[in-house]
Amino acid sequence: MIVIPVKEGENVERALKRFKRKFEKTGVIKELRSRQAFEKPSVIRRAEIKKAIYIQSLQREDD
């Protein structure tokens, strides 16, 4: 359960924004969407490799 302490005098929109950010980090929505349809393990592995290659190329550009 996500708990967001709201400080006195704090704007409700700001607290809601903090809640949304915390909720996004949990990955619940991402997992829910991935479970809507079956994805073969080979496809998942291929996507992970593709993502790793992309991240590695970004890191090389920084160096």
C-alpha cells in the first residue's frame, strides 16, 4: 500500500503528483498491461536484448 503523507498547507495537486510518481515506480500498470496478452518467452528475451543494446549505445555516446 502506498502512503503519501500530506504536509500541512501542501497543495493537493502536488501530493497527487507525488502519489502518481510513486505508483509509477511500483510497475503495477506495466505488469497489468503485459499480462493482458500472452507473449512468448523468446519475444520477451529478444525485447530485453534490444533494450540492452540501445542502453549500451547511449552509454557509449556519453563516453
